[in-house]
Amino acid sequence: MADDLTLARDLNPPWRVLRVELHEDVYPPPEGLRTPTSVAVEIGPEQGGTSQIALYSLDVERGRALTVFAGQIQDHIIDSTGGRAVPACPGHQHPLSPGSVDGVASWLCPVDVGHHHELIVPVD
């Protein structure tokens, strides 16, 4: 984890969290379903440039919401760093993929889950 924090500082991404707000779908849901609700997190450069919105769903279990949210942010990081494998899969050239291990949001080796997996949000 300390290595990931050092990497994040070293990358010094040119974007920050710009806005966080409740996001409610503007289209009515099909009959019998309720409107999906998410927290919209806008990330992007502090001045100018293109921002990206990642949605954290409030309508699914926490692990699934965190997995999807982490994947959206990871895609933005990879795009904004020219394809850098973040977070890197130890011993491999590809990034880890967001997924679930026993219902817990985790970073997984996309080739072999047994090779490496770790929690997306570490528990102290």
C-alpha cells in the first residue's frame, strides 16, 4: 500500500476532485423499478481541460459499487498517463483489474487471480 501511495504522489496526476453531488437519473424508470441513485464524482484538471465523472452507485451492495467506481477512476488514470499500468500487477506488464473476492472489492490479476489480489480499500 505504501508503494501505491508513493506512486500516486510521483504520478502527480493533473486532476483533482472537482465536484461531488447526488446524481439521480433524469429518465423515469420502467414500471416497478425505482430511479437509480448514485453519487457523481467529477475529476479533472483544476483549470481548463476535460473532466471525467465517475458514479458511485447507492443502489447496489457496497463491494459492487466500489468495484465499478474504482474501474471508472482507473480508466481515467490510465488514459491520462499515456497507458501506464496503474495499479501494476506484480511481475506482469498489465494493470490489476477491479473485481471481487468473496464479495469484497479487490484489485485482481486479470490473467490469474491466484497470482495476485489485494483489497481496493485496505482495512486497518
